[in-house]
Amino acid sequence: MATHALSKQAWTRVMRDYLLIALGIVCYSVGWALFLLPYKLPLGGTAGVATLVFYSTGFPIQYTYFMINAVLLTATFKILGKSFTVRTIFGVLVMTFCTWMTQAVFKGPDGSILQLLGPDEAFMACVIGASMCGLGLGLVFINNGSTGGTDVVAAVVNKYRDISLGRVILLCDFTIVSSSYFIDNDWKMVLMGFVTLFIVTNVLDWVVNSARQSVQFFIFSKHYDAIADRIMKETGRGVTVIKGQGWYSQNEVKVLMVLAKKSQSIIIFRLVKDIDPEAFVSQSSVIGVYGQGFDKIKVK
């Protein structure tokens, strides 16, 4: 019975990850195909390469995007593992479909994509499109997915080195954006491309770092055993019991120490209140937590 419940919980978690990955990809593809592409704004990664090919030859962006990622995934399968590769394939397929659908729905009479913000709103399109791309990438990464391209490269580097995802992507994309100059010979568009990269990487890091924030709890309660059991069952976090002594009362006390994600704070507070409303609880933010269930230690 317990095994069945565990497998059901794991299946629910996987389905939730895929739904959020899909949501992130939809956000990214809309930002790219609906705001950046119509204004000829350069973008990094496979999307940037697909954009350059599109404006040079007219070849559809979704096909270029798909073919490049097929090659990258084949080359990095053994490094990234089956689970990440399957999620990335899912992401690439959803991205290919979403970019095609976005272009088909918002196509003008002449066959070009509509400029929804007007003909002279390139900077506003840059801000909106880049923000949507960064938000989408963040949702994809925190749910262990990928949109492919330089995301795959970033995931490989991040797997072995403690370097932020946004920084890796920024380094990989610099050359791609710079090469956009050879399309229109316009440095203004290149500079707009760097603004786009800056916004994308900062929004990406903000989303990822917000999701990784961890907290530390010290819980003082006579019902420490019941609280510890509930925390382990409902949050999946480990609990350490520390033996202490109240100096004023000279009585022995048991203190629970818990490290959890910030998003789990409300759950912990609620279950503590349900069991012992008079419990004494201390919560503090921690800079980083490394080990099982949290981030991996990545040093040279």
C-alpha cells in the first residue's frame, strides 16, 4: 500500500513537472515568435541561430530549431542522462509546435508576423519578449527541463561546475548575437540583442534563485515526535533531533532542526500549529544548502 502511494506521488510530481515545463515553453515561444522575431531582434541560443537563418534565407525557424537540437541531443545523451534528455526532447517538440502555431495565428495579409505593438516599438517589444523568454526558461529549468540549444550546453556545464545558468547562456550567446550584424549591417539591432540577452539572463537567474531559496527551522515542542513524523511524511524533508537543556528550568528539551525549501515554509508552520499551537519556532533564511534533496556540491 505504501509503495503504491509512493509511486502515485512520484507520478503526480512528474506530471506536474511536465505541465510546468510546457507552460514555460509556451511563455518562451510567445516571447520569441510574437515579440522578438517580428522586430528582427537578435536572440541567443538555437532560437538566435534559427532567427538568423530565417532572415537570411526565409527558412522556417521551427525547422532550423528542431534540426540543431536533434544534433545536440544526440551528442550529449550520455552526459545528461535519459531523464533530462527525455524532458528536453519533450521541450523541443513543444517549442517547435508553439512557434509554428504562434506564427500561423498571428500572420499578416502579406504572410509576415504582425507587429502587435506597432512599427516603432522595437524597444518595448525587446523588454516584453526578453522578459517572457527569461521567465519561460526559468520555469523550464527549475522543473528539470530544457528548451534545447545553449540550454543543453548550460546544463552540462552547470552539472559539473557551480556557475549560474544565466552566465553560461550569456557566454554561449555572445557570438550568436554579434553575428546578427552581418544580416542587416545595423549595430543598433546588435545592441538591442545584447539588451535582450541581459534581460533574459537576469530574469532567468531571478526565477531559478527564487525557487532555490532554503530556510532553516528550529522547533521547540513537547510533541516533537509527532511534528517530526508529519514533516517527513508531508514535505519529504529530513528532521534532526537535538538534545538540549533549558537553563532556567533545567529541564531536558528536544529541539527539531529542519532544512527545507522556502516554498514549504507554510506547510511546516501549519502542521506545527495543528499539533502544538504553543510550540516555539525559529525560522531563518540560509544562503545555500547542499546535499541530498538540495543542490549538489560543485567544486573543482
